[in-house]
Amino acid sequence: LALLGELWPLVSMRLNFFTPTKKPTGYATTADGRRKRLYDTPRTPWQRVLASGLLSAQQVRAVQTRIEGVNPADLTRRINQIQLRLIDLSRDRTEAMTASRHLDMASLEPSIRRLQTTR
């Protein structure tokens, strides 16, 4: 449980400050009459809040101080390390459960291998 408590703020920070997303803005019609979804330019949730003008200057400074000096690559590496520790902690139980229920874990191997290369 402590690992999950450590993981959540890191994931939240990466998502809100370093992961740009596209938001749907509407539909258009193509030349052949099909509907096409329109999206805005990718921005992080933090950039969207800044652009909205809802925060006071003091609130903006407080958040900018919080994210100042955070390296997104280091943040991602730390998240991956915690995820690997969680996988290691759950391995025995998972293997016992899959054996008792005859589940195929081979399909998860590519994901596990991808995480393990970041160690």
C-alpha cells in the first residue's frame, strides 16, 4: 500500500504537467460526406488551466514552483521502478492464481519485458 501511495502522486504529476492530450472540439464533413472528428492542439491539463485564467497569480506561482526542476524522464523512470517493485511483490500470488485458474500469462510477457528494460 505504501508503494501505491508513492506511485500515485508521481503518475498524477506526469499526467497533469508533462502529458499533452488532444480534446475533441466538434465534427466536420469531408468532401465525400463522412463526418470527421475535429481536435484542438495537444496541451497538458496544466496548460489548459493556465489558458483558462481561472487561477490567481499566487496559485500559478505555487504550482510552477512545484514543477520547477522536475525532469520528466527521471519522473518516468521512478514510476517504472515502483511498478516493477509492485510486479515483483505480486509475482508469487499471481503465478499461484494463474496456475489454479489455468490462465495464459504469456500474453502479458511483452508488457512485463518492456517495463523490465528500464531497470
